[in-house]
Amino acid sequence: MEELNRLSVDEFKASDKIPLVIILDNIRSLNNVGSAFRTSDAFRIQKIYLCGITGTPPHRDIQKTALGATESVAWEYATSTLDAIGSLKKEGFQICALEQVDKSTLLHEFQPSLDQKYALVFGNEVFGVEEDVILASDHVLEIPQLGTKHSLNISVSMGITIWDFVSKMGVLESK
């Protein structure tokens, strides 16, 4: 790890984070939860909110995909996704739900403001982001897809979306 110039868990916790948080809205797969932790660690996400039926650490199925990222990434459980959103809005976060809905904005057409904090909401693997959560969101973003299937696994959607935000926010230039 030293050769790769990786941070220790303590260094990660003390480091500046990207102004992004992740909200998992009723995610049923513990492997997807683990992937959320691992991706959030890779991009120094501030925090993950695990909402509703979303599983929480410690759990071996989360650990299997998180590979220890549950130790580095801050997280909080909320029984209600709307409660988490309400708290984040009070802290000045813009809420962006990732979902395919009428009048959504295509991800590549959305330009995040460099002085804004964002919370990205990812929904249930079968039912997506709940409608009341979509209505409470400031933006609804959609990843364009060209094939016969019109959905992506949540871990893939997270990777694409976080990479898009990090790239557009100029985070990589300051590295």
C-alpha cells in the first residue's frame, strides 16, 4: 500500500472530503451496500446515509465487498430517507436523486456548482428511488443508456455518477 501512496484509515478520516454524501434508499443487497462503502472510500465521500431497509455494518456480506471501507467512511442510519434529506437540506446540501423519470436531467448535461454540496440518492434495486424522495429532491438525474436493458446495478450507477461529479467539480486537478 505504501508504494501506491494510499492513506491509512486514520489519515483518511482526517483528510478533506469531497462535498458529496451518498444516500441509500432502501437497498436490499448487502453486497451493494458494501460496494457503496468501497466506492465512497475511493473518492473520499463525506458520509453515507443508510436508510429504511438498507443493511448496516457490521455484516459479513457488507464486509465482503467493502474490503474494510466501513472502517474509513463515515456513515449513519436513518429510518426514513426523507428525514435524512431534511437534515441534509438544513446543512445546505442539494439533493440529487438518480432515477429515470419524466423531465429528468441527463447526467452528462448536469453541471454541479463548484461551491455547492450535494447528496446523491440511489434507490432500491427493484423499485428505484421512492416517489416521495424524488419529489423532495432538488434534481433528478438519469444515466443515459443505449441498450435493451434500461437499468444498471446500483454499484455501477454509483461509480458512474460519483466519477462524473468528481470530474466536473475539478477534484482530480487538485490531487
